[in-house]
Amino acid sequence: MKSAKGLISSIVLKEGLKYVEKEPMKNLPKLLNWADKLAKKEYHKNVIKLFKGICDKPESNWNVLISRYFQELNSNTRKKTLINFFVNSAIMGLPIRDKKKKKHDCNVPWAILLDPTSACNLKCTGCWAAEYSKYDSLDNGVINKIIEEGKSLGIYMYIFSGGEPLVRKNDLIEIAKKHSDCMFLAFTNATLIDEAFAKSLSEIGNFALAISIEGFENDTDLRRGKGTYQQVMNAMDLLKKEGIIFGFSTCYHSKNTEAVGSDEYVDFLIEKGCMFGWYFTYVPIGKSAALDLLVTPQQREYMYNRVRQMREKKPAFLLDFWNDSQYVNGCIAGGRIYCHINANGDVEPCAFVHYSSANIKEVSLLEALKSPLFLKYKDNQPFNKNHLRPCPLLDNPETLKEIVEKSDAHSTQPVDKESVKKLTDKCRDIARKWAVTADRLWNQGR
């Protein structure tokens, strides 16, 4: 049940949003001035200050993005995103998480990434989904358990991956309805999005999508199969028509980096309706890993520069999972900001680190966060003083090997129980090469 303080905050925000929506860019600064007087924590005051600066620059790309938020999204989505994402997750959840961290001496994440199913309707080149059983799934009871326990720890952000999570799209809609105080996001290949599903998302308002796309048609179909690109385009059109918040999720690898980092690519996706873009680099997990897809240090540096350049110009929120780690002081996994629960229930520190020492079907969420593997993560974070080398796998493979072995964690891949030595050996050469570039960039920025 929502606390009295949280309930009051939600009611006040709803009234404030009604006021802002009359003339968004005119009334938003007034709402921010009001919020500034009520804010107590320095973190919240800094966020308000940031938004005030955006409102003072009507020509800026951030100002245009806020305008897009009010113009392109339906009213229900705007309200639920503000209340669930900004108030419940960022404002109300923050002090609860801080208190639990201190009390239990463990990481408590801002978000939980979980796999409703390991099944997928595509077979993408180099994807680790092939290493999981196609029959694993988290039933609604287990997912509800995770969310209820998560909310008690101050966690109101839940992200679905897989497999293809929309294989269970009807279940996910029901879960989002049941937990109407949470924000949900699904990483999806978008091929299962139809008009009925888009309308359901419009009605509930608290469910966003990150659509996987590898570039334009040839690059996307190269990894995901012929015809996938056109299905993604159709899905984006449906979502934009319904005013649903969505963005793109792009894996950059050796064969598409320059294309997906181009102005042409990002401008096109913004025009299609994307409000955000999330870049990941290719990680060689499992026996089907394609090592030739690993990016070179030059390509990773290219993305380092391009995302920063575009973030100052494009009316969309763009981020790079690896290269933006300097802004969050290194690796965010292991429950520090997020953790991953696979379709078998294994609680993993990261979506890219398939080892575990706890299963959510056997222990509580808090017990999983206090498991040996997670405590080893906490004790070793950050994994490098250079936050441009944040990852214990891609950038510091010897560290991941030591953590997994000392915590006696097991492989969670039933098809290929890849030893941590075998996995980290694949990353040693690229980590060594990237270190030279990363250290140069880090020293230049200091």
C-alpha cells in the first residue's frame, strides 16, 4: 500500500501536471520553482536546477525533447511516466533504498531486469538467448513476488528482457495493471507488436518499449533475419500513433558501428518517434559467440565521441551502457543500480554475466542481493579507477574470474555451461587493447 506521503505527492503531481499541460513550456518553469521550495535532498535540488536550465534555453535540444514529451505522448502515458518514473522510482524510492542499503550492508538496485521467458521468435547471430533453455519462464506468481519484494525495498522500475518478452505480452500487460505504481520497460525485437497491444499500452500508460534495431535494413536483417527491419518500422508507426513512449536499443559491433553512430540513423529514428536511444556493445557470450563482431578500440572511441556529440544536439535521450559509466562511477551491475533475473529464476549481477549463487524461486530478493556473488561485486566496485574501463568482463576480465571463483557461483547457461575462465579468456586481448585508448581518454578528461 502506498504511504500517505507518497499518496499526497502523487495527487499534488497530478494537479501540477494538469496545470502544466495547459501551456507546457510556459507553465513548466513555474512548477519547477514550486518543486524547488519543497525539495529537501541535494540530489533532487540538482535535478530541478538542471530542468530549470533547460527551460531557460528554448532553442536547446533538451527543450525540444520536453516539448515532444507533451506533444507526442498520450495523456495517460505522460501522467504515469511522471508519477511512476520520476516520483515513485526517483523521489519516493530513493530514501527507502538508501535506508535498506545501510541496514543490510548490500547493494539495493534502482531497477530490476527480469526475463519472463527464454523463448524467442527470432534467432539472431551471436545472441546469448541460444544458450538458455527455450522452456524456462517466470510465471506471474514469481514475477509478482519479485515486484512486491522490490517495492518494499524502494524499487519501482522493472525491465523485461529475454528471450523475447512479448511472447508473454498479455501476461505483462496484466502485471503492469496490477502494479500501477511502477514503471515498466521491455526490450523487444518488436515483431510481435500489433494494434491491439499498442492500444493496451496506451490504456495502462506505465509500460515503455526499447526496440532492438541494428541499423538500417541491411544491417538489421543481417543479424536478425530478412524482413525484421520492416516489421520494426511498422511497429514504431503503431506506437507513435497511440502516443506510447518508446526508443531504440542498438547493439554496435564491428560491422555496423559507423552506421548506427551517424546523424542520419539517429535523426531517422527520432522522426519515427523514438524518445530515447540506448547503445550496447557486442559481448561474446556462449559457444555461438561471434568474436569477429567485437568492436575495435577505434570503434568504441568513435561511439564514445559520437554519443556525447549527439546528446548535445538531438531531441532524444541518448546513452551508451559502457562508455557513459564515468557519469555513474563505473559498473552499475550487481545490484548497485540494477541486477538481472533470468527465466529460470537465477539472480545474476548483470545481463551479460551468466553466473549466480542464488535463485529467486528459493530465496527472497533481499537474500539474493546478499548472496556471495553480489557481495563480492559490492566489495570490488568500482572495478577500475578509470571509469571508462568499468566492466568486469570486457574491461577487467581477471577481476570477474576472481569474483566468480571466490563466490563459488555457477554458470546459468544450461546449453553451454561456459566456465568463467573460458569466457574471460575471450575478452583479455580486447580489454588490453581498449585499456590504452581508455586511459588516454580518461587522462584527457581529468
